[in-house]
Amino acid sequence: MNQSQFLDFMYIPLRKVAENDEYADYLFYAGVWVPDEETEGKSTQRQTNFGRFRFIKVSGKAQVLCEMPGDKGGVRVTRAIQIISRHWQNGELPSDTCWASG
């Protein structure tokens, strides 16, 4: 990503892509935004970056399997793991969910 692009941190969808008795694997997504060429001060989503983590059912721990490109400091993966941890504490591992701010 170049300096004019930014990775969304306000909305992070998650989808369960694999599961067995021991773990569930999740993909998490974030839009890559660039300045809109037609409207000054606006941005347009150009692509979506994703990462993947494994959530261990017994311990509630997570292991990053694929880092999300551009996720400096791990902000998006941390938020994604937090939302699955909250679901897990309530006895569920949903097929689809999201982390949303605001």
C-alpha cells in the first residue's frame, strides 16, 4: 500500500472457513481505500485485504495463520480475535460476524 491508501479499521467482517472439534479458522477482511479521483476529500474502496487466524476452542487462544497485508501493529487481527473471543465466552462460534466501531 502506498501513502495515499489506507486500510479500514472501523468495520471488519469475519467468516468461519474451517472447523473441527479442536478449532475454528476465520478469515477477516478490511477495505483498502484510496482518494476518489472525481470528488475531492472523498475516498473509494479499491480492494479488500484479508487475513486468517485459528481459534482454539478449549483454550480460547488464537493463532495468526496469515497476516493481513497493511495491518501495521495488528489492529485489525486484534479486533477480529476480540469479537470471536466474546462470542466464544457466550458459547458460540458464529459462521459470520463483524467488528464494527461507531
